[in-house]
Amino acid sequence: MDRARIETLLNEVREGRTDVSAALEKLRDLPYEDIGFAKLDHHRALRTGMPEVIFAAGKTTEQVATIFGRMAIAGGNVLATRASREAYEAVLAVESRAEFHEMARCITLTQAETTPGKGSIAVVCAGTSDLPVAEEACVTARLMGNTVELIADVGVAGIHRLLAQKDSLRAARVLIVCAGMEGALPTVVAGMVNAPVLAVPTSVGYGASFGGVAALLGMLNTCAPNVSVVNIDNGFGAACIASLINRM
Amino acid sequence: MDRARIETLLNEVREGRTDVSAALEKLRDLPYEDIGFAKLDHHRALRTGMPEVIFAAGKTTEQVATIFGRMAIAGGNVLATRASREAYEAVLAVESRAEFHEMARCITLTQAETTPGKGSIAVVCAGTSDLPVAEEACVTARLMGNTVELIADVGVAGIHRLLAQKDSLRAARVLIVCAGMEGALPTVVAGMVNAPVLAVPTSVGYGASFGGVAALLGMLNTCAPNVSVVNIDNGFGAACIASLINRM
Amino acid sequence: MDRARIETLLNEVREGRTDVSAALEKLRDLPYEDIGFAKLDHHRALRTGMPEVIFAAGKTTEQVATIFGRMAIAGGNVLATRASREAYEAVLAVESRAEFHEMARCITLTQAETTPGKGSIAVVCAGTSDLPVAEEACVTARLMGNTVELIADVGVAGIHRLLAQKDSLRAARVLIVCAGMEGALPTVVAGMVNAPVLAVPTSVGYGASFGGVAALLGMLNTCAPNVSVVNIDNGFGAACIASLINRM
Amino acid sequence: MDRARIETLLNEVREGRTDVSAALEKLRDLPYEDIGFAKLDHHRALRTGMPEVIFAAGKTTEQVATIFGRMAIAGGNVLATRASREAYEAVLAVESRAEFHEMARCITLTQAETTPGKGSIAVVCAGTSDLPVAEEACVTARLMGNTVELIADVGVAGIHRLLAQKDSLRAARVLIVCAGMEGALPTVVAGMVNAPVLAVPTSVGYGASFGGVAALLGMLNTCAPNVSVVNIDNGFGAACIASLINRM
Amino acid sequence: MDRARIETLLNEVREGRTDVSAALEKLRDLPYEDIGFAKLDHHRALRTGMPEVIFAAGKTTEQVATIFGRMAIAGGNVLATRASREAYEAVLAVESRAEFHEMARCITLTQAETTPGKGSIAVVCAGTSDLPVAEEACVTARLMGNTVELIADVGVAGIHRLLAQKDSLRAARVLIVCAGMEGALPTVVAGMVNAPVLAVPTSVGYGASFGGVAALLGMLNTCAPNVSVVNIDNGFGAACIASLINRM
Amino acid sequence: MDRARIETLLNEVREGRTDVSAALEKLRDLPYEDIGFAKLDHHRALRTGMPEVIFAAGKTTEQVATIFGRMAIAGGNVLATRASREAYEAVLAVESRAEFHEMARCITLTQAETTPGKGSIAVVCAGTSDLPVAEEACVTARLMGNTVELIADVGVAGIHRLLAQKDSLRAARVLIVCAGMEGALPTVVAGMVNAPVLAVPTSVGYGASFGGVAALLGMLNTCAPNVSVVNIDNGFGAACIASLINRM
Amino acid sequence: MDRARIETLLNEVREGRTDVSAALEKLRDLPYEDIGFAKLDHHRALRTGMPEVIFAAGKTTEQVATIFGRMAIAGGNVLATRASREAYEAVLAVESRAEFHEMARCITLTQAETTPGKGSIAVVCAGTSDLPVAEEACVTARLMGNTVELIADVGVAGIHRLLAQKDSLRAARVLIVCAGMEGALPTVVAGMVNAPVLAVPTSVGYGASFGGVAALLGMLNTCAPNVSVVNIDNGFGAACIASLINRM
Amino acid sequence: MDRARIETLLNEVREGRTDVSAALEKLRDLPYEDIGFAKLDHHRALRTGMPEVIFAAGKTTEQVATIFGRMAIAGGNVLATRASREAYEAVLAVESRAEFHEMARCITLTQAETTPGKGSIAVVCAGTSDLPVAEEACVTARLMGNTVELIADVGVAGIHRLLAQKDSLRAARVLIVCAGMEGALPTVVAGMVNAPVLAVPTSVGYGASFGGVAALLGMLNTCAPNVSVVNIDNGFGAACIASLINRM
């Protein structure tokens, strides 16, 4: 549509129905809504296949609520990540249908149809402490129309627990694997499947884990060729990519 | 086939045609060929959807040639990465059909049919110096049956050069974006497409680029939700994942 | 004046009106006022073209108020950065004309004429979370007599939002660009203008952003030749340099 | 001109003299020349006020010579940095007027008039070992039409040597200060002048200098408000910015 | 005395007045007093020329008070560093003569004569925020019998303020120089005197100061040959060494 | 038993008493108990010689109590490390026999017999502040059936205190040495004994200790050949390994 | 013997057969042989259970040969690690029985009986490139009297290859596991056995492996409780500790 | 003399014998000799108590020879550090009395009387590989008029070798202790003496020694209060400070 609209505009210029300066102005205004402290990019879905999302961590609860409300009016599904319960309460005052996912620290609003993913996404995590990141991935992927299976607590030091899940792992079309500490789980999982694996290092650990750096380095240095990596604790990003792949 | 063979084996045990210790032995022998200093995993393709590959950097030219020869006999396509011309000459003595890709530093043997990818893979790079990594990705992806388009020298400091490639970028089913220095190219590309972007930091740069660390960090911290990252200079890995996705 | 005063002094020595030891003493006393825990450098403006400023972060509210009061008496404009509301209230008790800029965390007193800058300074930032740093730059630059335009929320993952601002960007005589996460915005902006760009990495981000280090490295490794960099979150410093350039 | 040409094009579309698809094509072709492994951006001068430059370090001598030749034909002045004597000899075969600056490791071709800078640029360095970086800055700034004064060997451990240069320092309209080891020189110089100071950390040092990181950190943490920083050893970048400022 | 006592013991063994196993036991018991969770090393003064000191940061207030009380009984002067007011109050209950130095975060007890230092120690610091570290050095050095002069707020960006203190600096027999941010002050001071300079990096700064690392690296890479360095914020250690030197 | 049970199962398959799919199911179910957010690995003792342990730091008090209760029912000894008093109180509500070790931050339940270690384990630490880590090692090692001797406050700057403990050190079959700051103690101890030394870096220190990194690096670079290292503050891990060795 | 000799000496002092100053001298001379640039510690075996070893990397071939010769005369077995073929040839001139192990880069002389280890040591490595480190461990462990089994090329991305070695792994009394890249192998192996695992990170890898740092961090952050770690590439150290344990 | 000369000059100004501009000029010229690429600071000895020294590492052999020759003519003793044999041969052509110290990599010329130090300086090092750094310290200290005793190969893993040197260590007025790897030697030595200890980390080691960083951190985190630290491998700097102290 984005492209179509621009072609239309150029044709209008050609036919003299729109003059040059007006055309320039329209091209500029089209892509976003300016609400002062933020520019909302409602067309993002067209360009990148996923809605713009509110990263709540660096924003006041008022900012979160205002942006959430505007996005709700735009009609799509809405997601706020790294959100506190306080932010959720501020959002509720603006949009009563919003839901809170405590462990995932996410606020969602489901109001639009989404293209369903073609297969299922497996979200795998190494330990109980990795669950918040894994849940952020689950909530995000489900909001984008995917069937998600969570496989928890299958760390590599008890390899038989992981092997017991081989069928579930192989059933997935794409996998998200979250792990802190040494971050070895994505490599081992990747060796068991023939699907893309998205590795999410988590900040779980202590001492020389350096807030997830050890896990991140482990994943980047994987000897498995089907692993790519996102930022530490970025369950949301992994789910976006998994969702794009699952729609193919 | 792997699973089928094991079921067969278990049924043989059940029917008394194979005794328990022999079954244990067979299960052990099945998955690889042992050539002393390496265990060749010919079944890897079954498990992960891509052939085992020779990472030549840490091996002697003799080791590279020996492994390459054994893999050639196994009948699949063969790839050696990070290979010197010397390694290629040693391989030629063993397998005369091998080809050398100088800029990509790859040796290939194409002898088997591959499942063709469904769409095309775009390999994008920021500068001339990133070409070896981009070429490694191209060679790998082509060997795995993909149509590949290389878009070179479109760094973000001259954004119009990149914008001019918008149609080529949007035509790809999955993109590999290689960049050194500040590593911003994958983020900008990702904002222009609705496909998964695999970011490959390169070790191109000087001073505070720290051999690719600056680019790596830039990519991990991307504000685009459709970017995942592989290790510095790992064009091969990016191509493997892109190929898996492109077959879906 | 500094130089003139010293020449005068040397001439007095020559003419016998001031003896050598007195001259030595005067040269020593001239440059600052000693208030015990600090030496106030009222002549700094003469040497460097900008007033000394109070970095409030490492000081007690009492220290901030005392120094602010002394500087107010000296007659120039006064600026305190990284100031809390508590510090502002302590300052108000000493100097009732002081103003507080909450988002920028700055206290200002405007009482002196300043040489106006010749053109305008654009302050550009990537996201809502970068606003405190961008506002610190705006407040500082305005206090030094510059016209400032703030362009917010134009991150590189939605490049069209940035392109829509091309005219505003090109209208500026010098630009300050603040960005966290991957820190790519200064490079892209710099490719669109022919003016100096001052890049300010912000501590916005999470995981492998390492409190602004990823953005800092990205900016230092820029492939654009018209970018220089200041410390993480140092909106003040960027504004000082921009102001010096804008007066040329 | 860039803007003018695009307005002309849009008017041609309006008047029916150019059709839409042709216009799209022209807009794409205009900005650069594609020579296969590189896209030469002859319009860069229009956009950013300085010519595109060849960073020779990551390129073969053939690539350097080819690009240099093409740029020479385009008519502007040409600069290659981080160039070896071998690269220079390859360039000479293509363009006999090229000059080599051994200490600066630069190849230049001066054939076009440049807008002269309004004042002079001082290039200051701490020790003899910093000279290659300082000379790169000098060569670059001179090629861009500036008067340059080099002030060498004035490290901060012998502060009187630096103080003796006060008049020269104050005479400059903008200063480039190169230093390795502890990187303190830009701060001390900045306290003596009221002009912008561009700090260039050099990789000179040993042990805990970490190839220039100590100097870089020192410069970023400067307590002087008129210092901004470029990448380690980036004399070229500092000269570009200084030149932009000096033309104001 | 330590050596004398052991010689005596060996002679007693020789003369049969002490048998071998008793001698072994005595040699073991002599050097410290065991109070369960700590072994108090009252002989440390004999071995190293300075009393053992309580580093309060990692201890409970009860542990601090107990150790302080035992040391007070041993008769020497006592020092606790990094002590809170709460720790001081617990100490007061045990030893009413103890004094608290708030800015220096030190508790002291002065009850013994000390060998006075031969000259004076200058403690120099760059900014107001460095004062706690500088004061820790002052308190420690005074307790060890030295005359101390504090010279505050003489940062290198206003070099004239430092030059004005030249006589005071040259009057000192040994100097302690504390600085955060870029950590350049010790180098500049060291170039002005012919005495040893002990550099103390402080954790003052923000962004790329990394809690004092930038200052530490700056000091280690000093181009002045008379500077040695202690740990970040270690005013105590610098004072111990300065005191040892000042007694020579 | 693990192996025995699987052999039995295979024999049952052979003899037709169990069919193939049931056998697959049993092999999968055997190794752990699934309680939703965690999979309890009661067979771990069989595989690795030590019970699974609850790392309480990243878990809610409810999660700790639930897991502790389930493990208590399984009949072995139970250990929770990094536990707060609050977690202990939640555990008490579930299992009244649980004990709390405040300094060690451990909750234990002793109900099963353990194979006693053959000799004793010495736990050595450098300073009072290292005691929590040393105590975690002591509690863990005792729960696993070992005799433990704690030797505290024997830092290397007072080498005679350490030398006085030579007999105790040599009496141990295996040693655990905890140290923060420069982390030199394990090396010195290792030079005095002919037993394996497990080095535990602690996060004790300040400034350039970087939360235990300095100690960790010191230990990894030991010039003694009988030292191996565990993660920072990992007293538990060191005790597990020491216990395994002590049972040999 | 060391202790016995000192007791004898003290008794001689007691009985007047040795005077005090002579006794002091003897105690000093006893422990080593001084050959100018090195002090040979022939008694080390008594103290630590393993012979002193020549780390050849930082020494000239002459130094290596001289020390090797002296140690050969002392009668024990001799080992030089990180030795070049040139060093071996220099050693041969001094001691014709010396052997060279090319892949392990070790020179050995076997002339003394050693206490045999009680069980076997398994040396496991992930890839062909880890073999030099693994071989250094093998050569060292064998020289110290152990039976060693090498299990090569069992990386975690093909977990079935590792599982196939379960019996060999469980047969070992202690295991040495060498891995580069993500360093996950020791954790997975440790979960399969109930013996101590010594993890050796290798410098194998590229990009973000940082010369073995990624593997080192992965091993330190292991979630298996029976893993301890030695320095990068330190196969020798791991073998020393394994040998000590295997003699218990 | 420096001060005297300036007083004289000011008096000449006062008496009209020198006019103001000439006085300014003289003050500028006085302190150094300008030889184009370097400014020789012959007065440095007056200011800092030690001659300027040539750090040869970053200079051409011609530059080293030229500076060495000029300094020789100035009449003092001359020292070049980090010098190759080639540099020495170039120096010899200019100044035939120059001497080369191969292991220390120093060129010296002894022609002037120096104030002898009052006591002796002990230079202690841990291993044979640390000798180049220790020798640099010895050569420097001897050239400055000190008696130096070298105590080599007394690493902390064989503590008895170090204890045997107690008398030598205690005889020194100041100590320089060089160590690589874990860098623990200065701490242990410092606990045995009551003199200042200058710690020199060396780049000796491998793996996680990171070119001397592990040793540097160990020394900065020393628990001994009489240790200060210089840059990695900086034997020269340590000797300068030791010499200053030894003259007191």
C-alpha cells in the first residue's frame, strides 16, 4: 500500500492534479503521527511486518499510557514490554481491555486479526530464572498469531532432560532458546533440529557471567551453523523474527 | 531416516534378531565415520539440514585435504571455509573437481542436487573491505541451492545509495547484511523490509573498532526488531541460516 | 582582557611602579576566587569562551547552592547540570531568579547579554528515552545565546522519518545528535548535511549496550568524516562546542 | 545542485517530458558511479562539503589505483589515506601527478581550486611518535584549502614547553590535538584557548595504553567543555571537521 | 625486635633452655592475636613500618568495633577507613576517645607517639568531588606523624590555577595527587616537581569514566617518570607509602 | 542403578514384556519430576555423585519453598544456596527440620546418610570479608559428609600467619582457598602442599578489583601447577568438587 | 624428607654440633640450586607431588637446554612445554635421550619410576583444532605415571557423538575436557559422569571468541557442580591436577 | 637555577636592560632545544631530578641516533630504552662511547657525575622471563648513581626461595618487584619489609594474562599498604622513582 500510495501521488503530479510542493509535503506527512515527544509509526507494519511496540523501561508511566492509547485507537494489536504493574494501571485508565502478563512484564491489547503462523514456535529455556525472558518471547509470539510451546528447565548439565524433549523440539518450525550462565543450550538444541534457532542470552548468573555477557559470547561462538543471536534478555526481538519466519 | 533406522533396530531387538550388546554397538557406530583425528558426521544433513563443513583456519593443509576427500566420497556437496590457496592445491591433488573462490577464501565441490530455495537471498555489504565476508556468504548460500544477489558498497553515511536499492532489498526473502566499523547498516536495511535480516559484523575498521566488536555491539543493540546476529566475519553461518529459512 | 592586564602589569614592573614580588603575587591571585572547597574561575569565559558550570552530580545541595550564589554575584549567566529538584530548591533560597528545567535536570540563571550565535543549532535524538540528554544540550545552547531546534524520535530503523526532516537538518549551522542503543543516527545524519555533527552517545539501552558503550563505539567508528564525539550523556559538552562553532 | 537537479526532474515529470519510471531510474542513477566492487560518490562533496576519500588500508594496491584514477578523472582533488609506498607506485602508473607523503602515509592529487579556510588550523602533538597521525591531519587539512601550523613535541609532563606556545595556540581558529599514552594534552590545550578542540587519540604507548584506549578514554572524560573526540589515529577525520569549521 | 626475639629463641634452643617442639610452637604463636574471625597482626608495624588498619567496608559494625577495641588495647594508634557513622557509634561504645572524620569516612584513635616525617606531604586534588579520597589520604598521613598540606580544585583544564601553586608543590617532599575523569593531574604536577608523585585515581566521573578506570589508565600511561599509582579511591594506601618515604 | 534400570528395560523389550513405544516413554519419564516451572532431577546423584541444589538467588521465596519441599520428600539431603532469611522462613513452613546458616546464606536439611569423605578438606580464606564464601563451602562440604577445617584471615601480605598454618594445610586431602583483591593466596598455599587446590575468587575488594575479576585472573594465571578455579563467589561448586575428590 | 632434614638440623643446633649462623645458612641453601638466571627447585616434587617443569615459551633455546640438562642430572623425569623443534634440537645436544612430541609441543625425558595413578584419565576435546592442548595434557599425564585415553572431536553441536562415548567417559577416574569456541563441552560431559572434570578453555575460535575468553567464561559459568577451570590452553596444568587426584 | 634565571630576567626588565617583548621571547626559548621533530628538554633534570630519556620503541634508528647525539653533547648521562641492536649501531656512529645492554634493551652513555643514592635498591623478579624488565630497571637505576642488587627467580609458588632472601630484601632502602602471570610477588615482598615497594607488572604469561593485565590488576588490588604500581613492563619508570626516593 505504501508503494501504491506513492505511485498514485506521482501520477497525480504527472496529471497536474497535485503540484510539486504539495507532493513533497504529503510524502513527508504520510508515514507517522507526531504526538510531541514521540512520532508514532503506524505504517511500520507495512514496512516490516510487525507493529511498533512500546519499550516501557525508559519511559514514565504517563508516556507509556499515552502512547498505548494512541496505538489502541489506530486499531492494531498493541504490545508494551518491560512494563511495571504501575504502568499497566496507568494504561488501564486509558484502555480498559489491556491485559497484564506479570512474569513476562508485558501489557497487551488484542483487537485485530493477525495472519496466523504456519507452524509452531518452540520457546526453550535452561532454568527457572530464565522464565521472564522466555515468557516475553511467548507473549510476543502469540500476539503475532503464532502457536507457541514453552519447554522449560532443560539445561545442558542434565542432557537427558533435553534429549527427552527431542520430538517437541523437532516439531517446531523455528525455535527460540533462552539461556544464561554459560549459554550452551542453543548450540545443543541446534544440533538436534533442522530449523533456525534464535538464541537469547539472559542476564541470569553471577560472578563471571557479567550480566549475560558470558552467555552472549557462548552463543556467538556456537559451533552449530543454524544459530543466530539477539541482545541479552531480548525475548521480544527473538519472537518478532521467529514470527516473520513462521509466516513464510 | 535416522529415526527410522533406530526404530528398525529396536524392532530387531524385540524380535531377537539382534541382541542387546550388538544393538548398543550399532547405535554408537551409526552416526559418524572415525578417521583418527576427526569424526565425520555424514548424517548431519539429516539432523540439521546442511552438510558438515571444514573450517580450514585451524587445520594443516593435509588435514583439510584428507577430510575434503572423505567427504567428497560420501557423495554430497563439500565446502571448506577460511581456506588458503595452499590448502586448495592440496585438495586438488585429492579431488580434481574442487573449485577455489579466492575473495571468499572457500573451496567447493558441487556434485549433488540440492533442494532449491524458494526465493532469493540478498547479501548486502557496506564497503569494499567487507567483500570477503559477503562473498563467503554468497558462495555458501549458492552451494546450498539458493539464488543470491550481492549488493555492495551501500554504507549508511551515503544513505541515498542504499535507498536506491530499495526494490532489490524488498525482493529478497531473507537478507544477510555485512558491515564493519559502526555496524549500522543492518538496522537501516531492516527498517526498509519485512523479511528477517541476518547481521554479520566484520572485522573491518581500526582503532576503537576492536576487530569488529564495535560493529557487533551495534548490531546486538539494533532498534529494529527483525535483526539477529552471528559471530564476527561469520558469513558462512549467516548463509546457513538464510538457506534454512529460504527453503521454508 | 586577560592578556591586556598582564601586559599592563609587566609595563608597571618596567616602570618601577610595581616591584617584582608584588607582580608575582598579582599574577597568582588574578585568575580565580577561592571559597575553600572550590576555586571559582570567573576568567574562564575570557580563556575559553564559555562560563564555568556547576556539575551538580558529585556535590551536596549546599555546595551547589553556595557556588551558584557566588557565580550569580559575579554577574554572568549561570548553569548547573545534573541537578535534582532538591538542589534547585536550595539554589532558590540563595537566588530567587533561578529556573529549573526538569527533563534536562538543569538550573539556569539568565542575567547577562550573550553574543548571539550566527545560525541555528539542530538537536536531534533517536528516541523518547534520549530526551533528557537532548534537553540538556538545548538548555545549554540557548543559555549561550543560540537558536535551537529540537528534532526528536527519528531513529534509523524508520529511515523515512529522518528523511522527512532533511530540510530542518540542512538548515542548521551545526548539529548535535544524541542516540543510545546502536548509536547509528549521527552517521546517517552526517551523510545528509555539510555541517559539523557532534555525536552524543546516551546510556539508553539494555543488555549489550553496556550503559552507552555500544553507542559510543558506534559513533567513534563512524564512516562519515564530519562526526566527532563527546562522553556518554554529555549533552552539555556538545552544546558548548556547538555554541563556539555557531559564533564563528 | 543536487536539490536543483531533483526539482528540475520533478518539473519535467509534471510537464510530461519525463515519464514516471524514467524519473525513478534517473533518481537512482544520479548519485554515484558503479565500478563493480565500489560505488563512487562524486556528489558527496555537494552533500557533505568534502570529497570522498580512499581508505587504503583494507584494499589491494590495484583497487586503490583504480579508484584513485576514476576520482582523478572526475576532476576534484583526491586523497588516499593509510597508503603504502607500493600503493603509491600503483597509483603513479595511473596518474603521474600524484604525490606521496611518507610520514603521513597519504597519496594526494591537487588539481581543483578549493574554498580557502578563513583562519588557520593548529595541529598539536605530544611526542615524536604521534607525528604520523598529526601529519595525516596536516596533509588532509591543506588539501582542503586550509593554512595549517604544526606544533610538535609539547607533552604535558613538561608543561612549560606547551605554555611557550600559547600565542600560536590562541592564533588558531580551530585546533587538532593528537596524543597517545595518557591523552591529557587536548584538555590542557583546551583550557588555554577559546576555540573548538578536536582530540585525536593515537595508538602510541605500551602496556596499559591498549593501543590508544587509555588516551581515548582520557579525552572522552575531559573536564574541558570545548573538546570533542574522533577515533584512534583518525587524523583524517579531525581534519575534515576542522576544515568544515574553518570555512564558516 | 622480631628478628632479635627469634635469635634469642634459637640461642635458647642451642643452650637447651627451650626444646625443639616448644620453639616451633612459639615461633607460630608470636606474630598475631587470634580473635576467631580475624587474626590481629600487632607486629605488622615492626615488619612494614605502619599499623594494621581496619578496612570497614566489608565488615559489620560489630566486627569493626571489636577489632578497633582490641587494637586500642594494644597501645598503638588505630585507623578504620571506609567507615560509616553507624560504625563510628559502635566504636565509641568500646573506645570513647575515637574521632570521626566525616568527609574522609575515617575513625581514628591517637594515643601513641609516632616518628615524625622529615618534610611535608602535599595532597593535591582536581575537583570538589575528589575531596573524600584526598581527605582519607590527609587523615591517614597525619595519624602517621606527617605534616600535610591540602591543595584542592586545581584541575588541568584551568592550568593557571595549578601553576599558581608551584611553590607549594615544590615545597613538598612527596606528593599525593588525586583525580577522576581523565586523570591527567598527576602527570602535570609530576612535570613541575622533583619529588615522587603518588597518583590516586578516583571514581569521580560519568559515562566512559567507568568508575575510575579512565583515570587509572591515564595515570598508568603517564609520560612523567616520577609517578606511581595505587588502586582507585585508595587514598589510604597512597598516604602509607608517602609516609614511609617522608621518614627516610 | 540408572544403567541397571535401562538394561532391565532393554531386556524387557527383548523378551516382549514391554513394547517399543512404552519403552521409549519410560526412558523419557524416568529421569526427573516435572513440577511446572521446574524439572526436579532426583537421579542426578546417581549420575554426578551429588544432589541437585537450589540456587535461590534468581527465584521467589515461594519457588524456593516449593522445590525444597519436593526435594525433602524425595528423601535425600537438601541444600539451598544464596538464600535470604525470608526464603528460610518460607521453607520452614513446608519443612520444619530445615536449618539456616546465616553467614553462609544456606538452608540445609540433613536426613540421609552420606558416604563419608576419606580425609579432611581445608577451607582457607584471606580476610574476614571472604567468610561468607568460605562458609558456603564449609556448609556444602559438611552436608556431603566431609570433615572440614576452616583457616581464616591468612592473607599473603602477612606471610608468617600463613606459614604458621603449614601443618594444618598439609593435613588436608584437598584444599579450597577463597580470596578477593589480588587473589594470590591459592598460589602461595598450593606451593606449600602436595594436594589439589580449588581456588575461589571472591567479589571482595574495590576499585580495580572489578567485583572479583582481578582475583579471578590472578588465580587463572597462577604459576602453581596444582590450582584450578571456579566462578567468583562459588563456594558451593568448590565444595562439590572437593567432596568428589575426598571420596576417592 | 624436607621436614626430616630440618628436624635433624634443629637437633644438631640443640646438641651444639651446628652453630646458629651455619644453621641459618643451611636452611637457606637447601631448597634449590642456583644457576644464575634461574633457581632450580629440585625439592618441589617433595612439596607439591610433581616435578618442576620448563615453560619454554619465554626462554631462549640455550636457556631451555641448560635447565633441561641440569634437571636431567638431578635424576627425575623432565618435561618442557611450549617447546619448538629448535629448542628440542638444542636439548638433544645436552641430553640425547630426550623425546619430542610435535603436536603437543613438549620435550620429555623418562628416566625415573613414578607412582602409577590408580585409574585412568580421560582427555576429551571438542574439535581437531583443540588437539595440541589435549596432547599437552596427554603427554604430561603419561609422564606422571597415568593411563590416559584421548577422546577427540566430540563437540556439543553433534551431541550423539558425545553420547556414544558415555562408557569411556564414565570409566575415567578424572576427566580433562578441552574446548574452544563456546566452551560448552565440559558442562555437558560433567552432567554425564560422577567424577571431577577439569575444564581447559582453548584459544581456538575467531571473532568474538577473543582468543579463548568466550570459552573460559562459558566454563566458569557452568551449571554443572563438578567442573573447575584452568588457564586458556593450559593442558599441562590440568594434567598435573588430574594426576594428583588419580594417585589418591 | 631555573627560578634564579627567571628572577634575573625580571630584574633586567625592571632595570630597563631588557624590554618586555624580548623578555617574553627569552622566557619562551629558555627551556628546550628545538631540533625539528623533537624539543630537547635539557632543563628537565633541574625540574624533576632525572634526565630526559629516549623511548626508542616508536622512533626510527636515525631519530634515536640524532637525539642521542644531541643529548651527549649537552654533557649529562644519556639513556635510550626499548632500543634494538640496530638503533645501537646507529648511535655508535654518532657517539662511540655508548654502551649496549642486550637483555635490558638499553643504550647508555656515562659521562657525568651523579649524586649517589644513600642506600641500595633491590630489584626482585619472579621468573627468568621477567629478566628483561628487571634488567631495564637495573641499568636505569645504576645510571642514576644507585647501588642495585638483582634477586631473580623467586616466584610465590615456591615461597621458601623468597623467604631465603629475607635479609637481602630487608637490606634495601627501596624495592622494585617485577612479576607477570598472577603478579602476587610484590604483595608478598611488601609484607616482609618496611620500605616502599614499586610493583612492575610484566607482560609475561599466556591466556588470561592478557599481556600483563592480570598482573597489573593483582598489584593494584594488593592488600599490602606499601605497594604502588607503574605501567606494564615499565622497569625504567620504577627505577626513576626508586632513585628519587633513594636520594632522600
